[in-house]
Amino acid sequence: MARTKAPDHESQREQILDVAADAFARASYPSTSMSELAAACGTSKARLYHYYASKDAILFDLLERYTKRLMLIVTEVEALGQRRGLSERDTFHELIRAFLDEYETSQTRHIALLNDVKFLNDEQREVVLNRQRDVVAAFARQLSRAFPERVAKHNQTALTMMLFGMINWTFTWLKPGGRMRYRDFANEVIAVLEHGLVTPLPGGIEPAIPAAPTPSRAR
């Protein structure tokens, strides 16, 4: 007869994943042992194996759940835009805000996604990579809808990856509780997409670009 799962089995797995994500971000995935994870969870190694058969299984579940969450955010924002009757551009703005809201509370999971996919076996790696590709494709689709006059087939990938370059590495410098909030940064990203960094002067006058100084010659 199969052993039934305890009512808190799923919550225990989530706690293990939180601890594992912190450990992998701090010490790296290869350097973290099951014994260390068990100690960090405040449990025995034997009990940890009750929830996960291996460290590899922990990593895969961590990344599989996180990429599912990212795709769910895309779906939720698209539904929100339809429900509220938002324009394509406003819907895209909400997508950027929603992803940065997620990044603020999932920094260690995001680090694992960027650094540790290579440690999965081939089959597991393909599952996670395919979902990452789905996220990128969703952003590319929403970006082209939001800025149809600027995004075309020839530059869609470049512009999409430029945007990910702006938001995907926030964990290296944007700390929760710091002077700039993640929502503030999301609005800065949106402002750059909408207006660039140069504010036009009144009357359409272009700002003057100072000439480079002439190098002095040695006498």
C-alpha cells in the first residue's frame, strides 16, 4: 500500500526549495551538499531524502517551479489587460512591473536560473530551457504589440534581449529595502522605453553636443 503524504508535504517542499535557493546562491550549487541543506533546514539528512531523492531533484524542482511561475505571470498580465481594457502598451508596462515585483522576492531562485541550469541532466535542462524560451517569446510578442512602429522582424530579438539585459541582472545591484525600490526601477525602465534618456528641448531643439577638446601638443 502506497504511503500517503502528510498534509504539510507541499509546504515542506517549498521551504526546502527556499533554503536550497539561498544556499546555491551563497555557496554555488556544486559546493552545497545534501548534509548542508539538511542542516540549514533544521532536519536530518534522512528526512530530507523523504522529500527529495537527490540534490539534482531539488535543483530541477526549484527551476521548474520558478519558470512555471514566470509563465503564469505572463498569462495573468495578459488576462489583466483584457479584463481592464488596457492598451497593448499599458499591458506591456504591467508585464515589466510584474516581473520586477517577482524578481524582488525571488532573487536567489533567479540566480539559480541564470547560473545552474547547466547542472541539470539533458532531459531536465530541455524542460527548463524550453520554458525560458517561452518567456522570451512572450516578451517579444508583447513588445512588438506595444511598439509596432519600432519593433520589426529584423530587430525584435535584439530589442527583446536588450530589455532582458536591463531587468535580468537586478539582483547584482538592486537590493530589496534599498534607496530605489523594484517598482521604482520598473517605472524607470518603462520611461526609457517610452522616451529614451534624452528629453527634447522646447520647440524641438536638439541639445547641443560639446566638441571634444583638442589635445595639447608637447612643446
